[in-house]
Amino acid sequence: MKNVIAAALACAATALALALAPGSALAGKGGKNVHKGRTAQGRTIRVAVYKRSIELKHFTIKLRCRRGGTLIDVESGFLPSKLRKHNRIHDHQVGSTDDVYIRGRLYRHHLKGAIRVRDRWGKNNKCDSKWVRFHAKR
């Protein structure tokens, strides 16, 4: 009897380990897929795609400033953005010194859209990226 219980526990532990493995659909929040791609500026972007939302994970973008300088901004740490009707995305997130706008559409295996960052660098120096298109896929 002890052998049967031990075998059942070992089998259950193995099944649980396989279900929660990083590549499994049951791991994490509803089986996220990380899409990787590039912006029109040639810089990288990573987006986590969940069942009814997306989350910007990391991207870099070039901003032009009022005083004539340029700023390369590295952005990460965003809240999830809900998918709207027809898998469209439209979101505005605010940081301590910057505003990030995202719009686009999630297709079956890729995400296309545009992103805009406005940053306040110093007291009177405002920087803006304008709308930069991006494309990311699994």
C-alpha cells in the first residue's frame, strides 16, 4: 500500500513540475508569449502578450529635445494594457518624468503599431519622439 501511495505522489509531482515548466501554457499569467521586434528607428522592443492584454517589457527610443539635443531613452516597467475590440491597443502611461503612448493591433502571431514618448529632461527641456512605428513577432 505504501508503494502505491509513493508512486502516486511521485507521478503527481512530476505532472505538476511539467505543467509549471517555463514553456508550458499553464505557467505564469495565462501563458504569456514574448514578442520581440524592432522600431522604425532600428531599436529593439519586447512585448509580453497575454490572453486579453499586452505589457511593454523593454524598448529604447530616440527623442529630439527643444534645445537641439537628442536623448536615447531606455523604457521598461509598464502596466498591462487591455486589448480593445478587434485586438486593438490604445494606452497612455505616465512615469515620473515621461509620458508613453502606444497604439496598435495584435494579429495572430505579430503586433504592429506605433509608440510615442514625451520626456521632461531638466526644468525647461522637453523631449519628444513623435510617433515611431514598430513590429514585433513571436
